[in-house]
Amino acid sequence: RRATEIAAMPPRAKKITDAFKAQKASAVAAHGKAKAQVVTIANDDDDDAKLEEDLHELKTFDLTMKYGPCIGLTRLERFDRAEAHGLSPPKKVLEIIHRRGDDAKWTECLWHGTRIT
């Protein structure tokens, strides 16, 4: 266009998009994926922390002689026995055992599978 035509045109209304640099859709999508990966990693760290906290709680229960011996009993059996004798074992232990399932790591005492000679 010629300079006179441009000068005669009414001023264009400013748009919000004028203030921001245009981005390709692929760049925007890649940024979103990177954000999702960061969130996933953070959730994994949270899961690891919860796992360690649960294991610590169960090991503490195993090593607290107030609830009786733990050799030869599952954690659930020991919890039930301690509760039957009025020893008030921590309810968190019972919750962890039920939440974590049937894996021996969660149901058996700290000394399970250890040979004593």
C-alpha cells in the first residue's frame, strides 16, 4: 500500500494479542507436557515420603516391647493381641496394614525371615 492510503486509514484498535509474542501450538503443548512431568515427579516424591513414613511407623511398632513380643506373629495378630490386653496399640499401625495389602513387607514383623542361631 502506498503511504497516503495507510495514513488515511483509521487507527486500528489495539488487541490484547498485540502485547504478546505469538507461539506455535507445538511449543505450548510441549510446555504443558513438561509441567505435567514435574507434577508427576513431585507426586512420586510424596509417595516415597509416605512409604518411608509408613515403614518407620511399623518398625517402631515392632521394636516397642510394650505391645509384647513380635517374633512368630504377623503385625495384625500382634496388634489384636495388644488391643485385647488393653495396651492401646497405635491405630495408625492398623490403618497402614489394611491400606498396604498382603505383602509380607507390610504384614510381617521386622524380624520375619531372619534365622536366629
